[in-house]
Amino acid sequence: MSIRLGAALVDVVSEMSFPEGPPHELLVGLPEDAVTRQLDWFAPHYYDPASSFMISSIHTWVVRLAGKIILIDTCVGNDKPRPAFEFIHELSLPYLERLAEVGVEPGDVDYVMCTHLHLDHVGWNTRLVGDRWVPTFPHAEYIFSRDDYAHWEPDTGAGRDDPINENVFADSVAPIAASGQMRLVDSGYSPVDGLTLVSAPGHTPGHSVVRLTSEGQSGVFFGDLMHSPLQVAYPQVNSIFCLDQARAATTRREILERAARDGDLLFSAHFPSPHSGRVSADGDAFRFHPRTPDE
Ligand SMILES: [Zn+2]
């Protein structure tokens, strides 16, 4: 069930899907009537009308391109102490077994790319062996935005005391630096021809998207530019987790405008299945078209 995009094959590995809560609690300034206006496509995949809760997902994208295996975002991880978020505190989930189901063993992974360094995008960078956090993917180069690394860096980073990322740098980023597998990059870095990390700031200072281009087709792994497909219809609406609200909204609109113009396939970090889709312009906003399995 891989997605083919040019010469690239893309698979999704799910860590978890969960009730996110009411849309208005996550999405800042969402119009009161947004859910009822969009209900024809928003439910049932993305929203449960019975509970009035959105449904969210945490997953990794696996890209095979030019003989390489690349993971994009690595979820929450097992055993990670996350006391501020009870539902993901010290998880024990069969993520690596699900990775094996798409034919990937940890030793096979060539590159890990993180759109940003929030807790739910770096977790499987490491795993617990005895009392030590070690890189989960022993042969991979891990690619992080230099700006995001600087933001979370525990001595001087502006975000070092942000409670959302308590313990995260120490257990999921620092061990990668210590093992020599980390590469800090600026916007435009391509580990593989056709796959490029591009700065898309706002959600975090170094938040980036990963652009895929192959044989005339294009896709964008857009990280946390959007938590819900409602933000396609309301691109000015940020999540409560966007650190620079104005910048996040500007960046989101730029990515959506380009996707509508160029036909980019958009790969989410948090939309539940089918996780990806395309957009078209719709007046001053956009319309979301979830990907169908035969696309
Ligand atoms: Zn996230």
C-alpha cells in the first residue's frame, strides 16, 4: 500500500491515534461555526461528532528514494518520561514491529529527518538500553535544523525551559550528538537528490518541511504547520503550540498556495488516516482532498 510519487515509495508507520479534544481547544481563533460548516468532509475521519473531539495521529513517514531509506519524524518513542502529557508518558508501543511490517529494520535506515525538535517528532531517535538512551538507528545520519537545535539547546537556547519539551533534548537529541550521527543543517539541505529540508518557521523557530520532487511529481512533508485539516479551510488558524503565531500563519499560507498551484501531495504529521492529500484554492482559503488509496 505504498504511495508512489515519481521514483519514490512512501509508507506510513503509525505510532498512535487518539482523541485530540474539541477543535476550539487546540486551534486558536477557529470560527465558532467552522466545524458545522466543514462537517461534510471533516467527519468521520477527522472528527467524531458524538464526542465533539478531533481525532489525531502520530506517525512516521518512510521514504525510499535512490536506494536509500529515509524516516521523516520519529513520534514519541517508548519509555520516554513525559510527565506533562499523561497519555504519552512512558509509552510501550510496537512501533519497531510496525516499521518491520513495511520492510524496515533499524539497521537499514540511512537518514532520519526531523521537521522540528518537539517531543512527538524526535522520540524514536533513541531507545532505552539498560539505563542509557542510544540511537535507535545505528547506521543513520540524523538531520536537524540548526535553528531548531539552537532554540532547544539546554545551555543557551530560548526554549530550554519550555515545559512542553521537558527531558526531550536530553533523551532524544543529545545522545545523537554524542554518537556523532547528528548533522545540523540550514534550509536547502538535501541528503538525497530529490529530498530537501526547507525552512518553514513559526511553529518553532527552526521548523522545516521536507520537499520531495521526483520525475515531475512533488510532495511536502509539512510537520506541524497544520495539526488538523480544518487549517486548510482556515489557514490563518494556528495551534496553541505555535510559538510565533503570526509567522506560523504566513508560512502555512505560503505552503498551501504553492501546493494548490503545483499539485503537491501534502503529507501530514498528525492527520489521521489517510494522513495525506492535496489542496485546491477555494476563494481566500483552500479545500482539502484526502488521498484515495488508488491515487
Ligand atoms: Zn507534532
